[in-house]
Amino acid sequence: MEVVFAPDWRKGVPYQRLLAEALGRMKIKVRFLSEYKRVMPLKRLLASRPADILHLHWPEAYFAKKGDGLDWFRRMRFVWDLKGATRRSRLVMTGHNLLPHNRAEEPYADRNMRAAYQRAEVVFAHSPIAKDRLVESFGLDPERVRVIPHGDLSVTLKTPIPQDEARASLGLKTGKLALIFGTINPYKGQEEVIQWWRQMRPDVTLAIVGDPGSSEYQGQIARLVGETPRIITRFSWVPDDQLRLWLSAADVTIFNYLSIFTSGAANLARSWGLPQLLPTRLDTVVLDEPSPFVHRFRDFGDDFGHQLQTALATRPDYAAAANWRAGCSWDRVAQLTLEGYQRAMEK
């Protein structure tokens, strides 16, 4: 069996690489659709070298927003491009997103995602609630949607180092540390967290660490932070060795996505044994709850402050997350993925 992963987003997200390596251990050949051709990219690339399975991870890569005057054409062509590409290959989808980040209101965004999900022989969802949402949103047959774990991203980082050593390496002071990490984008809701810190002035340092989506948004966040005590920012891409330091240094992580379907970062924090705060609205992000490491808040009134203090009362514990990591090991994810491929081939 030969499988093509598309698009090739290995540079920004380790998910595809780790899954491909685990499938390779099962003798499944995976290649990546790294090239790009004009007009009908998916159809043209697969025509020259068809595969048994086209595993589409982020369809929005093929109706990309570039601001070059041709965005309308890329959005319009996608359905026909996908149909052409899947005449000789079975289509499988992973539901990383319900709709593209920061692009849900664009013309044809819903149509294109709906077309991809409906054309897929098998769709992978990362939680039972995510499966229900896909079925309801796009009118899918529940039998075609299979639940598999997200996959343990902590394997790229080794294990934690002592907290005091991590903080010394990062030049941090003592005291409680709350961490927001990952790419910094409007859909992640950093502004609400910053505004709460500015107003409440907790005896906890907030670190916002990651690469902003644009220089304009970086400036917006920097102006909002201003001279607020106990907020520090590190606006840059965070390589694995630095991410390991920040996760080892933190007492708690915060995820305030305005909307999200699944979160690799939240799964990583769970694998790391870090207490985390996230809003109740993110119901598709399922983290083996109830758990002393997962704290949900309703709003930024008294509830957020209460949940923050409760989370800080729980010490990070990597060993305590061993069962979680076993449940989302890449070998297990690959086995469930292979079963989905086999089902798609049977159809």
C-alpha cells in the first residue's frame, strides 16, 4: 500500500512526520506531496504518480490565501481539483480543523471543507465529540468517521529537566509561571488572558512564547502587554530544545482558543504532565477528564482566577501522565490509521 500525505507541513507541525515513521514501521510506504503545480495542483501531482490512498490533512493548503488577486480562483477550483485527484486514489481525511483558522468567514471556505469531508471514504476525528461535530456539520455517515488519538508530541522533546535548571537556562526569576506557547494568532485568544493579567495583577508570571502570525499582530500584542508587571514575551519560533526548557520551567499552561477543533499543544502539555487551563467551550479537545491536570473555566470573571489557583496547587508530574502517553503512542495511532486505510480500500 502506498500513501500520500498532503500537504507537506512537516516543518511547522511534527504530526505528519511522526505518523509516517510509525506507519513505516508497519511496512506502509508514505510519501509527501511537497511540490506544487499551478491550476490543478492535486490532480496534476497525483496524475504522474498515483497512490492507493491520498491522506489529506489540511485541505486549506490547496485554496491558500495569498492576497495576489488569485485567491478567488484557488477557492473556486478546489472542488474540481480534488475530484480529479481522487479518481484513482482513495481519499482519507484527518479532521484537524472543522474550518480553516482565521478563515472561516471567507467565501467558499465551508463549501470546500464540506466537499473534502463528504468525498472522503474515511475521516479520522481526534475525539468522540469531534466526530459528532463533523457528522452534524457536514452531514457525514457516522460509520465513515473513526476516532483515533491525536498522537504524543512529547516524543520529540525527550523528558523534562528539573524546573530550577530550566529557569536558570531561560534567565527566569523564581515564583509561579504560567505559559502560553505555540504560534501566536488571533484565534488563540491571548488578548483576553493579557487583559485579565493587566487588571488582576496576580502573583504569577505569564510567559507568552511563540512566533506571531504577522509583524502587525506582534505589534498589537506588544502594545497590549505594554509595561504590565509579570508578563514576559518571546516573539520567535521555538525550536524543540527551547520548548523543552519552557515546558520544564512552567507550573501551568493556558489555552484560550476562541475556537479550535483539536489542539496539539494541549495534548503535548497533557503528555508533559503539566496542569492546564482551557475554557469549557473547547469541548472537542478531550484530555482524559476528569483529571487533576485539566481545569476548565467558564469566563474571565472570578472563575478564571479560581481555576488558575487550583491548577497552580497541582505540581507538574511527567510520570503521572504515563498512561496518557501510552494511550496516544504513535504505534497505536498508526495501527488505527492503517485500519482506516484498509476500510477505505475495501470500499
